Amino acid sequence: PATCIKFALNMDLCGGMPDVVVSGINHGSNASTAACYSGTLGAAEEGALNGIPAIGVSIDSHDPDADFSGVEHYFPEIFTMLMENYPVGSGIYYNVNFPDLPVGEIKGIRVGYQGIGRWGKEFLTWEDAKIKMADCPVTFGKAEETAADEGEKMYMMVGEFIDDERNSDEADHLIVKSGYISVVAHRVDGTDYDEVKRLRSLGLEKEFVL
């Protein structure tokens, strides 16, 4: 997805810089740790790298017939609010995640932070993965026809999310789990400035005599 944005900009497919990059709607949550691997957010980040307002949008469902009524109803309001108040030149891009709920059951909108967590037991044999993901046709689909060559063994990455006890109820994945739409501001600059100060205070910086 990031390459799609690169190609559009480099080949001038938009007739100049676009007004905004909206990436998605992705099947599957891109909250918490998923944001680190997300192609949807990669496209938004590429927009932000080029000074373009950018928003990634996802829904917490892998169902090919997912109920998008909540996105249809509420995203225009979110989009308008973000665009009318966008911090120009900031390198910020937004991560918007919708719960897997019909429009009438979504509780509201919450601004949060990227949740902390990791993935464990990530690789299952193909056979075990098919059993675990039997109700997830998006994951398999034509993959049902895939077979290993002689001497090969196939695996699928379908791990289990391990939550972190440091998360508060403002963590984006917990916001979505509670039935709210989460909005998180990400930044292209991933520097931890407090840690930079701490490392300097430890005397890590040195001048070598050449």
C-alpha cells in the first residue's frame, strides 16, 4: 500500500499533490501492535511523509460481508473534524478503528493511544491453522487449494494477542473492544525524546580524538 502512494506521487497520477490520503477500509483491526505491521497505516504514513494529510481506517472484522454501516454513518463526521483541524506540516497521520458492530450498537468515539501488546504462538501448521480459522473465509479462500511441495511443510501466521498489563482503558484496542470507535494520532517521527535526554545524561555521547 505504501508503494501505491509512492507510485501515484512519483508518476503524477493525481495531477499534483492530493488533498488527502485515506487508506482502507481494512478488514481486521489495526489497533495496538497490529499498527506496527499494517499496510493500511503504511500508506497513510507515506502520505504524511510527503506532507499530505492522511488517515487509515479499519474495522475489527475479517468477514467479507462485514457490517460497514457504522463506518458509513460515522466516518464522514470523523473525517471532517480531522481535516478541518489538521496540524499542517506535523508528520501526523490518524489511525481510525471501528468495532465489529452495526451502527445502532456503536457506543461513541474515543481518542486513545496505541495499545501495548505482542503476539505469541504465531505459527501454526497449515492443517491446524485451517481448523482454527475455519470461520474466517477471508484468510483462506483460494488458499484451501494450496499444497506443499514434496519435502516442504506449510505454516500460517495466526498468533494469539497477549495484552499488556500497563494498558489503560484509553488503549485503542480496548476502546474498540468496549464498542467504541478509536482514533489515534501517529507520527512519522518515532523518536523517544525522553530517552534521548536520558542517554545524554548517562554520558553516552563522546568526542573521539582523531
